[in-house]
Amino acid sequence: MPLGLDQVISILNFLHDQHSSLLDLIISILQNPALFAHHRAVEPIGSNVTALLVAICESSCCGTDAVRWMYGYVNDRYAEQVVALTNKGAGWHFSASNTRIEQVEAFNLVAMANTMQAIAPELYNLIGHLLAADERTNEIREARRLARIKKTKDHQKYRRGRARMHDESDSGESDSSDIYWEDMPGELEDVGGMSGTSAEDIEDRPTFIRERIVLIRRVTCLSIFMQSSNQQCNALQSMVGLYLHTCHVSEATLDLLARMGCSISTTSVNKAITSLSAQSSEVIERIGRTLLTSFVFDNLDADIKRLVPTAENPNSTLIHITAGMLIPLEHGITLDDLQCSDELWKKSKLNPYAIPDDLPPNPDVYKLMRIHEERERHPSGLLRRTRFNAWVILYTLVHHGPGYFRKFRRELGKPEVIEQIPLVKTRQIPVRAMDINPSTVGGNGDVLTDLFRQAGIGDPTEDGQNHVQPIGNTIILVHGDLGTGERLESLAHSRSLEGTPLRRFQMVIFVLGLFHLKMACADALWRIFIQSKASHDDLNSLFRHVGQIRPRETGKFQNDPGFRRMHEIIQHVGIASRLDFWRDKVVKLPGGYQSLQEFAESNPSWETLKKLANELAAGQVAGSNLNKLRKQPQNERDIERENLLLRQRYFLLYEEITYAMNVGDIGRVEDCFMPWVFIFRGCGKHKYASHMIKYLHNVHFVYPDGLKKAIRMNILCNPTGEAGKLRANDWLQEHDNLFTKASGQILSD
């Protein structure tokens, strides 16, 4: 307890008599730790250090000096931690001129944050505190957010991050910052290094995202401190600079961010790009020389504006180049699986010396239709395609119907798998762009020659190829669009008389890109349901529905809507029509329901929904029932209903091939080929139909098992390594081209 004034004076007089002072006493006590354990009068000092320091700081005689000293001590302490972070051993020294690909690939923001916290815990915590300095504002924001959660009817939908909360707080005000956090895109889910964890699995998604953003800002602040203390400590700034370069940010913006400490300078970025480019050439050759890789290429048209016209081409600013990439073969493919070039050449119709008995038979459509034939009858009595349609119909109700049906998401499951491509993250190696126009047959030959040169493969007996890896009897897979396939086929015809396998490109096997096939499917549906103006007269025609969904774009749909618009219309109109099927179905049930909402309020069971979905798949989608309807007398036929059933059948077939490509069910993808072949033939897309038949025939009846596996397991890639996110190889090339066009702003479509 505090002493009285008389007691204090007595103690001070005693110290004076001992030729000492209170300061000497305090220092002596602190320098003898044993006193804290053996003398009761000293014990309170150890347990009340905070109170002692507060009293000193608040003292009128020495408080100012004490606070000044504390600031200096803390500053020195934090400076020491910044110096510790800049040590070379921390691993954040980054030389732009010697940038390595491994450094870029290994950069991990979360690992960086964890290391910073371990080396400089006090400074790391201080920055976090400063980033949320106004506790009162944070409390208000949290209270408003919790109030919205409480008032949201579909709490489960909110927790999964799939719904926007529209309700306002009781005061009628809304925290715009909070709304921003709630609507943050899913791409930030990976920020934080929570492997296998998505924001949908997080109990409180907005809080989770806020923590990830604060982590990014902590690392950014500390990185600025580090670079300001040591110019070589610029790991984060280098990554930001490289990213800005890929986005084609202006030099002025880049230099501004460099001066702010958020990036490296334009000169350093250019040095890093030069270093990475030199290494990428080595990587291309190293991967290519294994011969266990496929090639993808596509045209890339560049519209380069010139201030001064050139004599060679004074008027046109459009140049044609070729972009490509290498995709290593995965799923256990070995060189032995690809050693069949000579064998296939003996069977080739292009071989002028081929023996007729060695030539493979012509494609048999009936055999192709039975490649993935069902061997056993399903307990439901439905065929595999009908079962998939029933699943899509259920999926539509669960995800797009009244909120009650959301609870059946887990019961929904996935359709059965015919043959699954294993989940392996795909690695792509972009090659150097080629100043070659691939729109000609000769151009495609030049592209292949250039790709082989970059990959370091070829024929050592040819001039100038002494150091290449011999291709020999190995097959080279080339992915591309239909035009590429036709030109490569013409190239093989024109080179068939050449004397060496390399000169006649005997080893090249073209694999049709499934992304372009999917675009052809969308175009076929446009030709069937929209192109003809006579189809617009039907009140339930697709064109009429387009007018309801996109009234300002009907003119575009009449001419050439493009893939993206048509893809969305197929999905959106399909969803609406399937929900209408559900509404029509429940209205006819004994309960007297007038809408899907009333049906949902009756709490139907999952088994009931599955039964109804099976009935809808069998009755509301064109199948064997269509022939029966068409055979009715003309005055009894409902042609509009027949058209709706047929349209739903085609839409579901499009959904099936889309789903199969996304999940990597190569068996289901191939099972969709023949129905689309007949559709393509019916709407005039005969080239695609022929190539699809050729693909199925060659893969399943001509190629050896090893090559068959290599093609089927690698016709799709997985850029993320996650389930449900597989893509076609030609999509990956188009994706890179899209970013080049969109970011560069100098390239045309």
C-alpha cells in the first residue's frame, strides 16, 4: 500500500545518512535478483512492473524523460527486428538480373508471413494492431455484420458464401466496407496457405477473408521496411513487379509503385524478364528432349500501330504470329507407350508402299456407338444418359429452385463415372512466339519445325541438327482446333513421298481440341434453333426466350452471337425450362400445389424428389417417346411440345459433354461423341463430324494400347490440380492468348 509522506521522508533521510539515494537503492535492488525471492518488501516490484512504469511515466518530474527513453528503446528494438528480417539467411534477397524460375514458383506469401512473425514477432503484431487501430469502428462493423446474419433467412446459404445479404441493420445504415468483404471473390480463398480449405468450408467467410487481407497488408508493410533498409531485400517487390509486367502496366505506374516501395523499378523488371526468358529456353529444351510431352499451338493476330509506315507493308498493321506451349504427358505415360510411329506408318493410307492387307478397316458407326455400351440393366430401369439427365434436373431444382431444396446439396452427389482421368496438376511450358502465319499448310509445317527446334528434338542426320534428341520411332501429339487438324492432314499428304520420317512428319498425331469441339456444339444449337427465321414464329422458340432474357441482344443472336453468349443462353434457358418442368409436374400432384414454393413448404423427401426427377427425365426429354408423339395423327400432334422436348434433349447433351470435360470423365466425353456427330451432320457441320468419327476409330481400333492411353488420359489438362476444374488443352492455349490480347491492348481478335 502507498506510504504516508512522513514515512517517505524518514526513508529518504535514512538513505541520506547512508550517503546514498533512492536511485541507488532501486538500481541495487534490480541488480540483485535474489532479493525478489527472499525479501518481502521487494516481491511486489516483480509482480507490479506495469504499475511502476505507469507511475514513472505519469510523474510530473520525470515522466517526459521516461516516455522519451521508452520511445527510443522501442524504436531500437523494432529496428533490430527489421535488420534481422533483412539478413540473407531469411531468404528474401532477390537479384533481378539473376532471377530464377524456381524462385518465382516457390514464392509463398503465407510462408513469408509466418517467417516474419517468427523473426520479428513484436513488430509483426504492432503492424496488425495499427491496421485495426480504431477498435470502436471494428466493433460497430462486427455488430452490424452479425445483425445481418441473424436477419438472413437462408443462413446456410450465407455461410457457404453463395448469397449476398440484402438486409440492412436496424439503424437503416450499411457499412460499405462490410459489404465489400462479403462480396469478395472466391479467388482470395487460397490466400493464407490453407491447403485443401476453401472459404465455403469456413464458418465465417467474411472474417476469414478479412484476416487474409490483413495478412497481405502486414507482409507488404514489413517488405517496404525491409527494402528501405536493404535494397537487396526485395522479394515481394520483385513478385509485384513481374506481375505488373504481365498486366502491361505503364512504366510511369511501375516507377511510381517502385518509389512507394511496393515494386521494383522498370529497369529491374526488364532484367528479371531477360533472365527468366533465357532460363525458359533451357526449360523448353529440357522438357522437349524427354519426348514425353505434347504440343499445342494456335494463331495470335497482333494489331501493331506504326507511327511511320514501312515499305514492305505500308497500309496493314495486322501481323500473324503463332503462340504455343508444351504440356508434359502425365498419368504414367512412358516412351514405350509412344514407340509406334513406324507401325502406324505401315498402316497409313498415305504410305505409297503400304500393303493393302495392313490398312485398317473403315470406321463402323455401329461399333463406335457401342464403345461405352452399358452391359447391365440399371435398377432404376433408366439408361445412363437418362440417369444423367435426371441428375441435371435434380441439380437445377436444388441449386436454382426455392431455398428449401438447398439442404439436399450433399445428397445430390455426382453422376456415375464411366472412365476417370486421375487428378494431376498440369504443368504448361509456353514456347517463344513464332513469326509464322499458321493459316496455311506450309505455315503449319514451319510451326512444327520451329517447335521441334525449340524443344531440341529432330533428326541428327539432317543438316544443322547434330545435337538434337532423335525422335526416332516416337509419336508426337499435337493439339489444336479443326483448322489446324485439316492443315496438318494436308501437310502429311503433300509430304508423304519424302524419304525420312521427319520430313514427312510421320510422327505427328493430331488430337482434336475439345474446347473448339464444345464451341462447335454451341454453334450447332444456334444453327438448329435460332439461325432459321422460320423458327422465330414459335411462341416457345429459343429466340423468343432470348428476347425475354436479353431483349437488347436479339440482333446479335440472329447473326453471330459468339460462343460465350450462346453458352450462357443454353445454360440459362435450360435452367428456366427445367424449373418450369418441375412447376408443371408438382401442379399435377395430388397435394393441389400451385407453385414450386408451395411444394417446397410441404417438405418433400429426397426420395420423392429423385422419383419425380426420373419421371421428368423420361417424359420431358426427347427419347423414344418422341417417335411415338410424331406418329400421332396430324390433328392430334403438339409440334411445339415436340420441339421443346427435342431442345431439352440437345441442351442436356450439351450439359453432359460440358460436365464430362470439367470433371475429366473421358469415357462420358467419348460417349457423347456419336450423338453430336449426328447433330453436326444434320446442321451442316460435316467436317467436325468426320474428325470425331476419325478420332474414335483411330483411338479405339487403330492405335496401340499405349498410344491410346496417352491420348485419352492427356486430351484434358488440369491447370489447378483440383477436382471439377479440368480443361481442354486447346482451351489452355486460348486462355493464354486471351490474357495476352486483353492485357497487351495491342492485339486483335
